[in-house]
Amino acid sequence: MNANKILEFIGSKWFMLILGVLMIFLLPTTYSNLMIVYNAGEMARLWWVPTVFIINLLTAIMAIYKATGMFFQKKDIKQEDWE
């Protein structure tokens, strides 16, 4: 399979939408793990749990933002040459 096809699929609006929805469904699990670690007072030892939650949250936000931008972008935009 051509590498361009893989990159084209990763950049598609459907991949971004599926990724965003998947990350939103994983947010409650990662948040509950974060609260368990926080309430146990083990944030310094288990530093990767808040890191995973923050990355999950940012991925969900950015994937949904990019997918909605791709769904609602105008197709009639004409490129002008810069001189």
C-alpha cells in the first residue's frame, strides 16, 4: 500500500471524527483513573496517569475541532496568486 494513501486516510474528516468520538468515550475512564490516583495521593509516583488524561482530553478537543472544520469548509474558495 502506498504511504500517501495512509497519510491521506489519516488526514480525512472521517478519521478525525472517529478519533474524536473514540477519545470522548474514553474520557470518563481516564478521568476516573486520574481521580483515584489523586485521592490516593500518588500523583508524584504515578505521573503518567494525569499525562494520559491530558493527552486524551487534548486529542478529543483537537480531533472534533478539525473534523467539524473539515465538514463545514467551503469548497468554492479560489486560490489567488501572490505577486
